[in-house]
Amino acid sequence: MSQPSVDDLVAARREYSAGFITDVEADTLPPGLNEDVIRFISARKDEPDWLTEWRLQAYRQWQEMSEPDWPHLHYPKISFQDISYYSAPKSQADGPRSLDEVDPELLRTYEKLGIPLHEQAALAGVVPDPEQPSSNVAVDVVFDSVSIATTFKQKLADAGVIFCPISEAVKSHPELVKKYLGSVVPQRDNFYAALNSAVFSDGSFVYIPKGVRCPMELSTYFRINERNTGQFERTLIIADAGSHVSYLEGCTAPMRDENQLHAAVVELVALEDAEIKYSTVQNWYPGDENGRGGIYNFVTKRGLCAGARAKISWTQVETGSAITWKYPSVVLRGDDSVGEFYSVALTNNRQQADTGTKMIHMGKNTRSTIVAKGISAGRSDSSYRGLVRVSPTAAHARNFTQCDSLLIGDLCGAHTFPYIENKNNTAIIEHEASTSKVSDDQLFACQQRGIDTEKAVSMIVNGFCKEVFRELPMEFAVEAGKLLEVSLEGAVG
Amino acid sequence: MSLLEVKDLHANVGEEDGQEILKGLNLQIQAGEVHAIMGPNGSGKSTLANVLSGRPGYTVTRGSLSLESEDLSHLEPHERAQAGLFLAFQYPVEIPGVSNMEFLKASTDSLAKAHNAEQPDAASFIRQVRTLAETLDLDPQFLKRGVNEGFSGGEKKRNEILQLLLLDPKMAILDETDSGLDIDALKVVAEGVNRYRSANNGVLLITHYQRLLDYIVPDVVHVLADGQIIQSGDKNLALELEAKGYTWLT
Ligand SMILES: Nc1ncnc2c1ncn2[C@@H]1O[C@H](COP(=O)(O)OP(=O)(O)O)[C@@H](O)[C@H]1O
Ligand SMILES: [Mg+2]
């Protein structure tokens, strides 16, 4: 039985190995967006009135907004009326049930992706080694718009941890959802966040009670399957005072000639002394080498260190998507709270990425660390965009930013856009940046020792990313390395 | 069968129409032999080493090169390395972020894979490398640093010899491994090369100075000038060159 890792995604194959299409009957809305569509989505999910209203309010705000034009990205205008805003596999129309009832076709899809859905099997020891940390990962899976299954539910429940589809949390824990939904990323935060708020389909909900250390890694896999559908998942993680959780997100999509939109919102709330570690391995379909197809990834991720000494850490390995627009951020409101951002963004062929972070210091003695590694190959273009803002209240705030670019070949681009807004003169802000190139001499030196260029490039790139990979949960660090290797195939020679 | 055989080798820098650097070079090295190539700066010594190892940026326009009768000219650089050709660089390059140990393991594994041999397990491999490092007076700490990153000139050269001893190739080309070394470091390097020497392999020592040949005694000495070998002899030729300079030959 495969582990819940990106193993199979990165099986040493030349093509995007997650690019298969699953043949299941789907229940898909025709393209188009209006208030009726939103009411349909909400009704489909049997949502309470307050949520329907919340969606409609977001929709009305979205209509007033326009797409951001400041990113260093070039793509044709997206026609939002040509997208379908809801798709669910038909057999799941009544919402997720027990695993035994899940469409076997879907189960096979996830098996191909290396995600062990079969809780039974996993618990019965088909994942044999209990020492293996990876057998200790709870997985939620979101297929197109619907959450299919959440494993290890019982074990988590025993610890008091809530880990379920957000659509379920709306019913089972409405007070939590109502309190925190939109509390970190308000509906009108930006164009894509507003759109997500209006049409979000599903996603994961996590609540870790006071003082609890979550007994296992939590993980969600997102997959877009249907043609012309957007995926708008919404994730909400709340770590109550003194609790701790590590969460990993993975994603794939089939190879399709047309572009598909993904506009997610992730909100994290860490109360006093709580810690959230959020890791992403983003492997959406990047398009082919000529830039045909691929996912448009417009994502808003933000964490709030609401209490003193809270800590939020984002680690991301971004290798997929045709377009990436993403700035996982931390609002450091609690005194002595800590924000971290560790990022590897790799672009190859015609991919474009404009990614970075925002660290908003509000509390005293707040600290943030940013380590961003950009790798550009082929004709791709990669930008780092980072904001460090220190408010007048944030006495003795500290930030350290390190931003490194590695270029492979002569046709790619790398850009850095650091913004610093410091309103407190006791703050210390440090910024280091470097740009290097994988040189022909380095490649030849490797080759002369018997190492072929592909292996050499991946070794050099892995070395470049070491500081970030160190931050990933163990079992995913290795996979991230392999993922880079696959993504870089054909980058040289 | 010669170990290394170079026949009438003509090579340009760059493409077909580039400047010709090697102008009909002939060389035969038998297993068990050490050959030295001496010559003034710019005579084409490094070019020869580069062309033999397949470095991009050169074009062979005529002649042949083979290792144990296998034609090298159509092989990629890593395939030539896998065939047993080793080049100790005149200017070893830095590879930041890739630790020396990691690099050595990747190299050993690649060569093992090419020969369908088993890859050594990590623990015994690390022990082997540490022991080698000690014999070359290299601090074991340096194995954790990036390849040649922040190494002194002498450390870089000793690192090349460490690779030579670890990988144990059939044919070793050493491009001015002696230059820039003080006498103690020179002795360590020479000792390493002498340890490598065996009846089954060959060495091509490229050097500018006779001094190295006091410690690594060659079987044959060649003089390279303007892209051709203009004279060959025994080790005494090197002494003569030292005394008289190159001009008396050209
Ligand atoms: N990559 C190159 N590009 C341009 N000229 C080169 C290149 N490599 C070598 N040459 C030229 O070829 C000649 C021989 O150089 P080289 O082989 O380095 O000599 P040596 O090692 O004997 O000092 C010199 O004139 C040098 O400038
Ligand atoms: Mg030279």
C-alpha cells in the first residue's frame, strides 16, 4: 500500500504523471455565475441561511472588484462566465459517506496518486511499519468540489481534534465556522478571495483544542478532474491556546489543453502559545512545454497569530501551475509571536510565478523569517514579492529575509520585489538577496565524475533548496526533491 | 592494445570554424605507464585534457581518440568518465550547496550503476572517504562543506586527488595539479598519485614544472608546443628542459 506522500506523483516519468483523467459520472453545473448559482451551491450543501447570505454578500462585493494588475504575470483575460462553479462526482451527490460506499473508481484514482484512502487497510497494518511517520498521517481528499473522505477520524476524535470537510463543519460546529470564517481573509480582501467566498465548494476544517498536540500529521489532497471547472476550496485551521498542529497540502490535476482556474483561500488562526505548521507541495498541472494548458493558481493564504507567543510557519514547494499568484502571509498580532515563510518556487518551460509573502508585525517583539528560493529554467519567469510591514505598535520587531534565485539556461527570468514599510524605529529588518546560475563548468565537473547532467542539475538545485526542505515534514522532504527532479526534466541539454 | 591512444588529433576552440589549437597530436599510453606532458603556457595542454574528456566548447576536426580501443569521440563527458577517464582539473570549480560527501557519493553511485556494480552502503562509504581524507591531510570537516566551497587552492587540488583515489579510474589526466602548491602539499599530492599507480592504469601528468617529476617519476616525457608533440624522451628530457627552457626546442 502506498503512503500518503507524493511518491507516485513523481514516479520517474518524463510526463506529468498525475495527468490521468478519471471517468466518473459527475454532477456539474453549466458554466456561468450569478446569484442563483450561489444559491444552488449553498442549497446543494444544505447550508444554513447565514452562510448563504455570507456568500451572496461576497458575490456582490466581488462584482465591484477587478483583477489585480500588478503581478509580473502575462496571461489572457479569464472569462469568469465560462467556468463551471460546481462539480461533484454523481455517486457522492448526497455528501461524503463511509469509505465502503465511495465509488471504487475514485478510490482507484487516489490509489494512483499514492493516497491511502482505505482507513481500514491502513489501520490493519497494510501500511506495515508503525515506526514510519508516514503511516501516521490523516488525509482529507477533495475531488473537484467535494470532499470524499477523511481518514483516521476516530483516532483524531479521541484526541479532541476536529478534522473534517468544511461543509460538514458548517453543520457539526457552526459556532466555530461562523466565528472564524473570513476572520483572517475578509470577503473583500482581494478579487480572488471574494470570488472564493462566494462560490467556495469544499475544503478542510481543523480545530485543535486547548493544549493538545495533534497526534498525527494532517493532510489534504486536492484534485481537479472535470473539464472547465474551477476549484475553490476553503481551508480553515484553528489552533486553540497552547496547541500544536502540522498540516500538509498536496494537489494535482489532469493534463488538459485548456487552462483551469484554482482560487483557494486558506485561513489559519493560532491563539496564545499555539503553533501551526502548514506545508504545501503544489504540483498542479503546469501546461506543456509550449505553454498550452495548465492551472491558473490564484490563492490567498494567511495566518493570524492572534495570541501571545503564537507561531505560524508556511513552507511551500511550488513546482506546478501555469500561473502562480500566491503570498502566504502572517499577521503577527500577539506579542512575541513568530511568523515564518520558507519557499521553493520552481518554474520551467513557459510557467510563470509571482509568489512571496507578507509579514505584518503588530505585536511587540514579534519575529519573522523569510527564506525564498526561486529556480527558473526554460523560458519561465519567476518573481519574488515580499512585504515586511512593522506597525507603530510593534516595538523591537525583527525580520530576516533571504531571497535567492537560481537560473538554469539563458532564456528564463528572475525578479525580486521586496517592500519594507517600517513605522517603528526599534525594529530590525535585514534583507539578503543573491542570484546565481548553474554554470557550464559546474555541470561539466559533475559529468567528468560520471554524473549525467539531469542528475547534476537536480543535485545542484536540491543543494540550493536545502534550507527550505529542512522545514518540510521528513517523509515529504525526499518527495519534494524528487518532484523538483521531474519538474526540471529537459531543462538542460 | 594501448590504454589511451590519440592519433593525428586536430581540434578547434568553438565550432568548426574556430581557431585550431591541437594540430595533429599523437600519443600512446600503455597500462602501467606514467607520461608527462610539458610545454609553455598556451601550447594546448589543457585543451588536450578538455578534448579528451569531452568538454563542450571544442570541436575535433580530424583524428581519433580511444580508451582501451573504445572510440571516445561520440561519448558524452559522463560516459567517458564511466568508461574510466578521469580529469583532475587545473581550476576545480565550486558547487555551493552540494556537500563534498554528497558529491562523492553521487559520483561513486553513478559509476557503479554504469558498471552494473553494487553501490556502496552509506556507512562504509563515509568511513572510506574519511580515511582517504586523512591520508591527504584534509580535515574531515571539509567533507560536509559545499564542493570546493571556500577551499584554499591547495585543498582544492588535494580534493581532486581524493577523488582520483576514491574513483580509481583506468586513465587519469592531471592538469597542473602541482601548480600553486607548496612543497609539503606537493609531496602529499605526489604520494597520492604514486599510491594510485598500478600495472592496470595509466597517468597523463600535465605540468609546467620539472619539480613534480622528482616525486612522480614518469616513464615518458613529451614536449607540447603549438598543438603538437615536438619531442619525446625519458625523464631526463624534463631535466634538460628545466635547464635550457623550451626555446631550444622550438
Ligand atoms: N575555451 C577557449 N576559448 C578561447 N580560447 C581558448 C579556449 N581554450 C583554450 N584557448 C586558447 O587555446 C590556446 C591553448 O590554451 P590551453 O590549452 O589552455 O594552454 P595551456 O594549458 O597549455 O596553457 C590558448 O591560446 C588559449 O587562449
Ligand atoms: Mg592549462
